[in-house]
Amino acid sequence: MILLPAIDLLDGKVVRLTQGRRDEVTVYSEDPVEIAKRWKAQGATWLHVVDLNGAFDGSYVNLPLAEQIIRQVDVNVELSGGIRSKETLARGLAVGAKRVVLGTMACEDPAFVQEAADRHGSKIAVAIDARAGQVVSRGWTSATNLTPGQLVRSLLMLGVELFICTDVSRDGTLQGPNLALMAQAFDAGARQLIASGGVSTMQDLQQLQTLEARGLIGAIVGKALYEGAIDLKEALESLGSG
């Protein structure tokens, strides 16, 4: 199980939000590259870099910062947030992202997702962001009528192979991951999954690791790292992962 430290960018700073709310922001650094180097030094092989401006407003405006991370830090970078056009997707891959995550477009433009999956294969993942059993989009501000299982099933038919499941109500709260949400995705047919939201302890990570047999390949960890609740190097050694 790979651990992906999250680097959430808002107005050029590294931040964490509580439950995705823009008005509940904690700034952890004004130097995203330094943060990326820190996680790399502790053993990270992947980083989950999110443009929160893009998630809310629809354009990956922090791409230059993401590009700096990619160029200056020898680590695989997964880009997320506001990737809603062919141009933005192409730019993300052009600067060296190993994977890009589509979210809103999975709910609003299945043809876009299918074309991306057909063209880029394993470089495409789709976010399954849910609150109270319903999928949300547009920076988690817009509710949909879809359940996580319904969205997974429809995306599998479009050729999507990897899903990132987040319980929005737990994100940034350190309340533990929503294992039931992961189970819904697996029950719907998902074979590769990355867990996100609420991870707060080594016990949480060990619980998630039990899902590896079903296809869990990674976990995104954010606030727990920044608050010191989880030591990345120790976690990687304990899990035997990278």
C-alpha cells in the first residue's frame, strides 16, 4: 500500500481545509517545494498535489507550482483539482505528472472521461467524492443524485481503472477513514482504489491495509502528517510500503 502525502495548494500556499470548506483553512507553509522535499526525504515515492483554487473555480491555476515540485523533487506526482478541459489535462501531463485525477467531469461529461481513459490509460484516475452517501463535485460544493456505487459502475464501462475514494465529511477531521465507502466501490466492481479522507493514526492505515486483497493500492494522508499525528517514515517502514 503506497502512502501519498497530500500537498493542497490554495493561493500558492500549502494548506488543509476542514471537510473541504474554503472558509476553514489552515496554512502550513508558503513553500510547496520545500514541503515536497520534506516528504520525499522521509521516504515518499508519490505525492498527491491538489489545486484547491482549481477545484473551486475550474482551472488548475497552481500548475506552475506543481511543475516546480515535479522538476525539483524526484518523486511521482498525482495532480488533482480543477482538471476540466483537454487543455488542462494535457498541460498536467506535459509538465511530468505521472497521473491526473478527474472529478467533476466524471459527473458532468462522461465522454470527456472516456476519451481521457482511452488516450492516457493508467495515467487517469477518477475521484469518487461522497458526502452522506451521495457523490459531490465542483470542489465538493455541488451535490449530485449519484451514489458512489452508481458512479463507479458507470465509469468502469468507460474504461476507468483507478478510483480515489474520499468521504468529504471526514476530510481534514482526523476521524478515521470511511471503510464502508471503500466497500461500496469494491462491491460495484472497482479493482484498484486509493483511500482518502480522515486518516489519523497508524491503526487507520493498518485497517486500510487489510483491504489490499480487494484492490486497495494506496492511501492519501494529509492533516495527520502536518499535525504530527503520523510520522511518514515510521508509517512507511511499518507498512512495508513506499
